[in-house]
Amino acid sequence: MKEKSIKLKRVESVLKELIPEALSTLNDEMLKGLCVTDVDCSRGKYDAVIYLDKSFFNEEEQKYVLSHLKKVRKYIEDYCMQAEGWYRCPKMTFKFDDLLEKKNRMDDLFAKIEKELKNG
């Protein structure tokens, strides 16, 4: 896998800051408090996957949030374009971040293995 360019990393960093700002201007309380954990832009900056923290939401709330984010996606993209003076903004796709759960599960497994080795 190739190293990301500095320009691409900068776009990701700017989006990570601007998206919560755009969300805070909305009327929906659930969307206002969303936390962006990561942004992953494609090489050509045509698409961006926005990862959100899901620790405060159950399954039903996650579906609600994703469906409403699809509806306001264009507004968020326009907000980012105007704030940065860009000609175009990457098309955004929103997902909930599973990385923290996976990390915790792996930590639990390692702790279990360590315990078995001490006892065995």
C-alpha cells in the first residue's frame, strides 16, 4: 500500500474538523453531537468515507443517524466547500467505526491467553 500524499492527508484533516462544525449547525439533536473518529479519502479525492463514533447509540439509533446523514450529505459537502473555498468536495459516505470494538475484543483475547498461560 502506498503512503498517502500530504495533500490528501490535509484534505482528510480539514474534513475531520469541518464535518462536526457542519453537523452542529443542523436542527437534529442526534446529528449535532456526532463525533468524527476518522476520514478516509480516495486517491483522487472524489470519495470520502467518514467514520463516526458509535459508542452512544444502539442499533436503531445508528440506522436513524445514517439515514438522516444521507439526507443532509449535500448540505455538509456544500458547507465544507464554502468554508475552504474548494471547487468541489469529495462525495461523503458515513459509517460507524468498529475499530474500538475490535481492539477491545483483541485485548480481551490477549488477556485470556495470558491468564491461561499463567495458570497452565
